[in-house]
Amino acid sequence: MWDFYGGRAWILKHAPRQGKVVEAGSGLGRYVFLLTRLGVDIEGVDFDGQSVRRALQWAVEHGFDVSFRTGDVTRMPYADASLSGYISLGVIEHFRQGPTRAVAEAHRVLRPGGVAIITTPAPSFAQLGLRAGRLFKDGSRRIKRRAVPSRPFFQHWYSARRLSQIVAESGLTVVLAGTEDLRYAAWELGAVQGSWAFRLCDRLERTPLRGFGAQSLTISVKVGERMHCFLCGKPSVGPDALKSFYLPICPSCESDAIAAEYRLRVRPYMPFPCLYEPAASDVTQRTCTFCSRAFTLDLVFEPDHGFDRPACPECLARPDRSLLMSTRHLRQVWRNRR
């Protein structure tokens, strides 16, 4: 369950803790399992029945009470306006004809005030370099009158601006967009973790140059006259609330300390420096930061679920504490893909 990409801060901060959430194209369900631990009522949907069966089998073997089902992300098995959250991580770019139908489904199934978290690969500096190299090789083959190999379609790459346009065309309102993961782009070009290239990416990730990273991300809201509050779930938020907060926050929740994390122009917290391949913890006992009770560490996830302090399962499942940990106490961890 160790995360390879840099989008964890975006996902954990914006996954609704009230109502039902779906991950469309969940694969083996890494985020379904993680978000379940954080008190999110989430279900995974994937077209590949084998992946769904493997995820369900793994859940039984490791004691998780989670839900997965086989389904098509362009024809979701949910009623109109029935979900509080929609998560799509590197899925919609795989449709040759484009992602319009998949994103339209996100709009259909979300209730007013519902939040969509959508990511795609970005045309990073690595991809631009790799494409330039392929064009040069193909040009050389043509000059030498050699056959140019055909390459089957795999995916599209979308900039954060283009992804925002696609999402907006579905009727959703994009409230936050950006690009992350300079490290991943460096890795694609052969950089070694912890090298000077990675350390440089660490520094540049805090600058506008992060726009040349490997992952585009958008957070969007289904705006309506009567929206559900992101924090308490009550359908008591009007459109004017989005003039102060980028997610629907009702008047009763505006004074909550955590609400400040969702004011306009507040981006996800990206902790630095990054930890490269930290040793897995051999300590299985922790004391909870919130309730001071002793508990046994869940070693399935990054130590302490990727947070910089321990929290017991009961406290992690509480929305207020889960959001506090997700907005202020994340760690940046890099592990090579295995």
C-alpha cells in the first residue's frame, strides 16, 4: 500500500468523509483500502473482473471490510446524484476517443456539492524529451528508407489546463488544478532516487516549475442551488459559499478550524524534504496522538499510514481527525515501483 506518486495530499484532503464515494477504475484498490481506514465510505469499480476478484480476496485475507464491483466507468452502476465523491486516478486518458463520456458520468452520479478528484498523466519534461527522441529516430529511419514501427495506442497526456477544460465541459466546476511529480518525470528519464536530480526536483516542486511534472490533477464540484456541506454532509450550502471556500462549507461549519484549509487559494500541503526508501518500521506498538491509547500498528500501510504522527484506528476513522491528519501531517515518501 505504499504510494509511488505525489498526489496523495490532493486525494486525502479532498475525499469526502460524508456520503458515499466511488473510485472509478480502482484496479487493485490501493486508495480504496487506505481511504477506508480514514473513515471514507468508498467502493471500487473496475472493468477488469480479475482485478476485482484479487482485491476482494486480498481484503478477506487482511481483514478489510471493503466493497468492489465490476463495472464500466462510462456507464456507472449508480443512480443520478447519489454520490458525495468521485475519484479517478489515471483512468480517463486510456479512452482513444477521449474522456468525455467518463467525465460526464462523474457529473451524473455526483450529488450537488459532490467532489470529483481526477488525475491524468501530464506532458512532462520527461515525456517531451522521450517524444523528441522517438521523432528523431523515426526521421532517421525514413531518411534511410527503413520501416517506421507502428505504436499501438496506450493513453493520452493532458496538461492541467486541458484537463480542467475537459472537466468543465461536463458541467462540473473546477476549483483547484495543478501539476505535480517532477521526481517521477526524472525517474522516467533514468534518474536514481536520492541523486542530485531528485534533490533538484525536491526544490523545484515548490516553484511554478512543478508545472512540468508528470501528473495533472483537478478538484471539481457539482455546483447547485442547494449543495451538501463537505464537512458535515448537510444539504444547506448555497452557491455564494464558493466565494469564500473552494469546497461547499455550510455556515455552521465555517468556524471549524479545519474549514480554513478549504478557503480560496489554499493548496494541498506538500511536506518537504521527501523521504527516499525509508526503512520499514519494526515497531508494532504506538500511542495515539489524540486519545493517548496504545494500539498495534497496521503494517500493511506506510508506517503510520504516511502521517508524521501515530493515530489509532478509531481516531483515524473520525472525519475531523482524519482531515486534520490529511491536511497538516502528511509525509512525502518515495519508493521505487516494484
